[in-house]
Amino acid sequence: EDKVVQSPLSLVVHEGDTVTLNCSYEVTNFRSLLWYKQEKKAPTFLFMLTSSGIEKKSGRLSSILDKKELFSILNITATQTGDSAVYLCAGGDDKIIFGKGTRLHILP
Amino acid sequence: DGGITQSPKYLFRKEGQNVTLSCEQNLNHDAMYWYRQDPGQGLRLIYYSQIVNDFQKGDIAEGYSVSREKKESFPLTVTSAQKNPTAFYLCASSIAQMGGYTFGSGTRLTVV
């Protein structure tokens, strides 16, 4: 059965801390791994990863994929209260499976 | 501006009634998807469609039906057979096989 597992499920840190969110996947037809940020309603796109070992960066956020270990991480440095959200990881090809998400709360 | 429009944002339904959720996109995307989100469950795939007049069941298709008569539209019907329909429903689209979904703003369905 295809699955995407995220950890931790919940995380509370102080503003300025660095966090690492984990995503492991077992997906039959894998083409890409996706990260999303969901604050209130619809998730917003962060990264799409298709190749191992190539880090993608956007401001304080970065992500990398390890296709051998079937794993991805999302790093957020110098966290801010606006980073508080649920972060979703998803993997697959035509059919994409989502993890349950990591709920991140940044304390001021 | 291109995007996905879901309507209505909030919907109340009596038990035993069918209800249809609308999803329209003007992104010229080939693929469209319906997800259901429950607290602590993440997103679960209900149905998806890669091309017009074709769709496949996702992981939790029982009690739901869809149609894809036009590229722009992918309506979801929640039937009375769905035992626990109260949830947040998200529609998404993508250029087929490219990932990078675009999501609608969602419909919150409550059965009363």
C-alpha cells in the first residue's frame, strides 16, 4: 500500500529557531515529491523535488530529496510566527499521496 | 487571473440527501483531483481525472461520484451512501504528470 509518513506530527518552537520536518514515502509510481504549506484553507505550493541530492531553496526554506532512502526534509531557518502552519508532504506520479502533515507552531 | 474556483464555500446537507460540489479551473490543466481532509488525517484522494471523460477512483471513493464532461470542470457528488460526509473538500488541478498542484479554496460540508 502506498503511503507517505511525516514526522513529527506536531512541533512547537520559539521564534528564531531552526526546524527540520521529515517525510518518508513508499509509493509505487514515484516521479516527484511535493511540499505544501497550509494555513487556513487551501495548501500553497512550496517545492517540487524530482532528483536526489539537489537542494531547493526559497528564502529561509529549503528542501532536499533522497531517492535511495525514500526520504525528504524541509528546513526552515530563523523561524517567524508567520511560519506557523501545517506542512504537507506528498509523493507519486499521476496519483499523488499526501502525508498527514506536521503542525508547526512558532511562539513569539 | 487563472485559478481554481470551488463553490460553495460552506454547505449544509440533511442526512439522506445527495449534494454536488463544484470545481472549475481556467488553467488549462489536464488533471483534476478531489481530496477530503479530516482533522489529523491529512488529504485523502477521492477521485482523479487525467483527461476529459475519464476518471479513476482514489483511496476513499465509496459514496462519491464524479464526472469530467469538460476539461474545466470536475464536479463531485456526495451521495447518501457516504456514511460520514462531514469534512473539508479540496479540489486541485495539475498539468498531467508534472505535479505542482494548484488547489481551490475548499468547500466545508456539514451534514445535519
